[in-house]
Amino acid sequence: MTSANGGSCKASDRTGRCYPLILLSGVLLVTSFIFSAKPLAAETRTQGSRLRYTCNIGYTPQECQVATTVLKKALARYPVEALGEWSWVLVRTEDWKQILSVRGFDTDRPAFSYLPERETFLDGSLVAGVSSRGVELRVIWHMPIEDLLDLAIRHELAHALCNEHDEAKTDRAATALKNGASLPCQ
């Protein structure tokens, strides 16, 4: 195909308008980042631990370090080492709703786990301190963001430790974790 100025056209739409290949490549690259929930930024791992703490695209290494420190502190009250190999992935708030909606999830959900890959993804606003998304979640869930982080961790940990997909059973296991009781699945 030839462009209007006589040059070679690498991509065009249905009307015959040409778009440079570089533009098409850029769109595809950006789209793949937006729709990917795989971690592509910084990562930390505690010495001797099989747990991995990762930040999705958009975090600087320093921002990731600060955010994962908050996450690790919140996880410390629970038996996370019992998970074995597991990844905890923080996703920037700007990307969170898009990632959820593409997967058909409720965009007000603060976290989700993908059990086959042994990964839990969390909205970065849970560890960001004060943010507009944090305020939004606090209103939706009727609790302070610190309590929502704790609830999200317990809930996803219950899914993972019990290998449970049923939400009612997971809620009971999350309550057991909160109360320091043994999990109903064990």
C-alpha cells in the first residue's frame, strides 16, 4: 500500500489512511503494558524467604521499596511463609481499575489472587498513605485504608492457604486468621 505522499504504508485503517509502523508498534506496546498484570518493575525478596514482593510497571525502584516495606509490615502478623513460593504484586492505582475491568472483576476490589501462578495482586493505594483512590476505597468499604489492607491480606491469604475459591469459606478463614485461630481448611 502507498501513503498519500507516495511513500510506503506499513499499516492502514479501513478507510485506506496510512499509519506509520512505528505508531502502530507504540500503540501495541502501550496496550500490552496496560492489559498486563504481570510485574514489570522493581522486585524485592527477603533473605531466606520464598516470598517475592514485586511492583508492576510505573513504580520506580525507590517507590517500590517504600511500598513493599509497608506491605511486608502488614503481612508480618500472618503465616505467609506457609505459602511457600508466592508473589505479592503491587499495582499502581492508575492501572488497577483497567486491569480488573479487562478481567471482568469488580473495580472496587482491593486485591485478587491467581492461585495457579501463586500470585496476589493488590491496589497500590492500600500501601500509599493518603491518596484519592484510598479515600474512595475507604468510603466504599466503610473502613480506614489500613484496615482494608489487613482485610485484603487476610482474605487473599485465606484463598491461598486453603486453596479455596468459595468466597463464603474464604471469609470464614479470613476471620479465623484475624482471631489467631486455626484455619477451618486445616
